[in-house]
Amino acid sequence: MNVRDRSRRVGIAAALASALLLAAPYALVTGFDAQLAGYYTAGPIGAGGVALFALLSAVVFASVERGNVDPGTLAGALVVLGAATTLTAAVWWLSIEPTTMFGEYRWLEHHATAVTVVSLPIPLCAGVYARELLG
């Protein structure tokens, strides 16, 4: 398996893992609806922006080899989408205010950090993919 194909596959996996990890509190936290809504809408874009960029990155990673659009153009778009995903995740993480929900669900203190860390391979894989494609 070559580096280009591997970076594309890892990028897809990282993007999907970021989106799934982002959705985990919806499935696991009960009884804190208002606080959970505030948690997800923290910051200028909120977690919805992170999910949008992550899922869009996965779609572009998956479709870049299809040949419908110039691969070089999509590789450049991937670099921008990957950076936007990680940047919005970091801004969201830094914008979250502690709530009483964190007392019962202690793992939420580290959830936004984990989402940001899991999103880091997206721009890295996009950069490697672009380098391999255009180099």
C-alpha cells in the first residue's frame, strides 16, 4: 500500500472518528439537556461546525480519487478543510465553560480536548496526501 492511499484512508478514519467522538455525549449524558446544549454551542461556531468540517473532510477524502474533479484541487481543499476542522475544534474546546454537568460526568472535562486531538491527523493526512499527489 502506498503512502498516498494510506494517508487518504487514515484521513477518512480520523474524520469519522472525530465526528463519532463528538456525538458521544448525546448518547451517554442524560438529565442535563440545557447544559448539554450550551456545551455544544460554546464558541463562535460550536461543535456543529466541527462536525460539519470533519464530515465534509471525510467525503472529500473518499471522493478525491473518483476523477470527477481535478485531484489537485481537491487535495488543496482537503488541506484547508483539515486545518479548519482542527482549528474549530480547538476554538470550541477553549470556549467551553465548566458546568455542573461536569461534576456527574467527569469525562466531559476531557471530551473537547479528545475531539481536538483526534482531529489532528486530518490536516496532517491531507498535507501528506497533497504532497504525494502533487509531488
